[in-house]
Amino acid sequence: QLNTAFIFIAFAGVALASYNLFDAIGVRQANLPFSYIPYTVVISSAVAMLITVIRNGVDTVPEFFRSWKKDFWPGVLGNSNVMIEVYVLYVAAMAEVMVYSKSSIVFIFLFGVIFLGEEFKLRRLIGTIGILIGIILLAIY
């Protein structure tokens, strides 16, 4: 029996691979890679805001304006990541870009333990080491 979390994770994996494919196609068809990137940022932000309003009602709209200061830097960092990843999709093979970009899992593990006091689990450490080995092998071969 499949649990619900597994189904959502599998769906998220397919969605992630799909939008990376569309980004790779879009940025490679653009005359300039940076002419494609702003559309992805603006459209994804607008969709996220729309979903928030649909789920939580129009009372959330003023919150967008009240919370912009605390949301500014995470937004800049998140969108910078997207812009860098999409640009690299323009110049490199998609499979390699995705492996390297998902190396962020290593940093997420470390930041969670160091800054958020999350539990250090052997299972997470083994997974992180496996990811590092994969990145090293990809870089070597």
C-alpha cells in the first residue's frame, strides 16, 4: 500500500522534471537566455499569489504588502537560484544541471542541523554522502 506522502513526492518529482524540461526548451529557443528568465520569475510569482488568494481568500492580499520586507531577501535568493539554473540549462546538458542543482540537499542537511537544530540522523547523513559521491562521479566522468 502506497502512503499519501509517497504519492505526493512522486508527483512532485514528475512536476520538477517537467518544468525543468520546459525551462530548458524555453531558454534554448530564446534569442538571449536572459530574455526568457524574467518571464519564469514573474509568471511563477503571479501563480503563487493567485493560488494563495484562492486558498486563503482576498484578505491575504494586504499581507503581501505588509510582509514584503521579511520576504524580500528569501525571494531574491530563491529567484537568483532559478535564474542561475535556467541560464545553466542554456549552456549545459539538462541531466548534469539537475544533478548539480540538487546538490543543494547537502547544504539543506547541514543548515538544518547547524542553524535550525534539526536532529542529526544517520539516514540523512548516508543520503547526503550518497549525493556527494554522485556529484563527484559526475564531475570526474
